[in-house]
Amino acid sequence: MSRHKCLILGASGIVGQRLQQRLVHHPMFEICAVAGSEATAGANLATLPWRLDEPRPELPNLEVLHANDDELAVECQKMGITIAFSGLPAAVAKDVESRLVTAGIMVFSNASAFRRVTGIPMIIPEVNPNHIIESMHYCATNCTLIPLAIPVAAINQLTKIKSIKMRSEQALSGAGWELLSNPEAITGRVNPHIEGEAEKTKSELLYVNGTLNAGQITPASIPTDIKCRRISRRDGHQVFVEIEVYHEFTLAELHNSVDSMTCLDLPSAPIKPIHIVDKIDPKAHLWSDGVEFTSQPRPATNLKTGMAIIMGDIAISGNRICFSAYSHNTIRGAAGGVILLAEFILVNKF
């Protein structure tokens, strides 16, 4: 199978470098260009500071293009690029992604600029695959939503949900490399407030659980109470969830529902979407492929590790279930998630 030539929007940020890391050996995509800010434009990609814990993979010898250059789309067309992966900030992504789409380049975006916009599907493959419509522009969801939405999908297979409460503990890397390099944040003195995070998580949860009719999504109407906070952890978003349901179910039935979830035959898909444990250990459980944990991840070659959701601390009482869930926010919640979305769309639509 020939590889799709692609552009990565993001040269020096965490999500941009996760995209580079995960696409360099990808069987479906070939990195042909990388674009970044004015500060990185013109530099050789190999000379930029590497922000990730794992060693820099052997990336192609590329000069970083300027993402805001009006001629970026034309240059991509000349190189035969047909797909772009965006790890840009929302304010920048709005114009850049629009220009690429207009030029006929399909965009898969991790940015929030076009989420919940009519005609631009926002899809978690295990949750709302039925929301696929023909488009040149697709969005992944907010990273905090992932460890909530996928367990919710397993519960939805058993019974209708009456209400959802969630609180989060979110890693420093969710705010970018600047916070990760802040000595005070690393040692525990971090502002817990995340502007707009709870509101985004709520609206996106209801959206992916909504119904599609004539190209329009009608969001679900589930009462929700969501609170989000930043903590001093390098990677990994953990959520603590309480769900009230209409019909009782047992722990065994929940396990069966998790086991019956569709396992996607795609390069970035975990072996199982949810990895159930008795109790979540944020350090030991960061990297899972759905079956096994590893403490020595190689995400440039093993695209499945870090892509599963960990679910634990499960307690069921009557029509109420409490649990915790955990995911790698820059892998499943960001770069890995948007690449999985691209794999899913290309295999199912083209």
C-alpha cells in the first residue's frame, strides 16, 4: 500500500513532536513537510529542541516551513501532499487549516478551533463512528474527554445513562512544553485552574453522544457536572466519575460490555480500547496497548502502546457506578488520537 504524503503542522510543540514521532515510521503516512511558527520557520527540523522524553527518531531532513505563509498550501500541492495533521494552537489553526482545506488538502486537527462545527465531523472511533460524513476536515476531541467518553460508551451498551459527574486531575503536558519546563510547576506549585476546560469537556461529551440527522448533530441531553483541575504530574489525565443509570447491571456485565467493544484493525488502535485494573497507578499505568503495560515505551515504532484507556476503582451500587479512568494525554488524547482518526476515516471512506 502506498503511503499518503502528509504535512505536520507543529514543529517544536509537544503535540507537533508527538505527531512527528508517530508518523515517521507509519505504514499509511509519509512525512513530507513540517510547518511551524515564525520562530522555527527556516530552521532544519533536526536542530529544534526535542521536547519529549523518548529519543528523537530519525526524522526526514526537512526545512521547517512557515505555517502562516499564504503559499503553504501551494508548496504542499507541489510536493504531492494530500493530508495535513494539525497540532497548532486554536487561534492559529483557524486560518491555516481553512486555507489547506480550500486547496484540497484533507486536514485532521487536534486543535479546538473547528470542534462542533457543522460539516466538520468530530469523532472518537470507538464512541461515535456513525457520525462520519463526507468532509475534507475532521477534528479529534479535547484530551480530557477521552478517558470519560470511552468508558461511557461501554456503559451505554448496557443501559441508558441518567446523569454524569466527573472531576479531573490533568497533567502539566496538557498545557504545553512551557509549563513542563517550569521548575515551580514540576515541584508541585501549579495553578489548578484550567480556563474553559470543564465547559469544553461537557459540550464535547454531549456532542459525541448526540444523534446525526441530515448532517446536523443534536447533542445528547444528559445532566452533567464536570470539574477540571491541573496537577503537578508530567503526563496522564485521570478522571473520577460517578454515573447514574436507568437499569442496574453487574460488574461481570460491565466487563462483558468492555470486552465486546469493537477492536479496530488499524495501526494506532489499541488491542482493546479499555484496560481494566483493580486500582489505577498513574505511574505504572501510563502506557498500555489494552492488554499489557510497559515502562519502556517506544512510541515511534509501537503505535498501540499508550492508546488504551485504563479503567479501575470500579464500584457499583444499585443504579450508580463509580470509577476512575486514565489515559496518556499527549498520545491517546492528542497526537495518537488524531492519527487513529485519520486511519479510521481513510479506511472507511476512501
